[in-house]
Amino acid sequence: MAEVKKENWFVRTWHKVCKYFRELRSELKKVVWPTKEQVMKNALVVAGCVVVVGAFIWLFDFVAQVGINGLIGLFH
């Protein structure tokens, strides 16, 4: 009985890579990309949230610094 020769590892890997990119391309065709206006609106929302969270962190840091300096001054 004739043996069935197994494909080379490089050939098998190359076929898997090709299959991955074919499937990737077909999935990317299904993507609904946002418009420029949606991207700008979302970017502004993110920037606003970053500013607000940064202000809260700065405020907490300032209050903690004043409190710790007050405690150190009390016991020094």
C-alpha cells in the first residue's frame, strides 16, 4: 500500500498564513467604518473625559499634599 506523504512544515504553515489573510480580508469587507464627523465627535468626548479625570486627580493630589504637609507641620 502506498504511503501518503505529509506536506512539508513550511508548506503547511504557508497555507495557514494564506488562509488567515483571506479570512481577514473577507472580515474587513464587513466592517462599517465611522464617518469623519463621528470620529471627531468621539475624539472630543475622549479628550473631555481625559481633562475631567485629570482635574479630579490633580485636585485629590493637591488636597492630599496640603493634608500631609499639615500633619508633618503639626508634629514637627
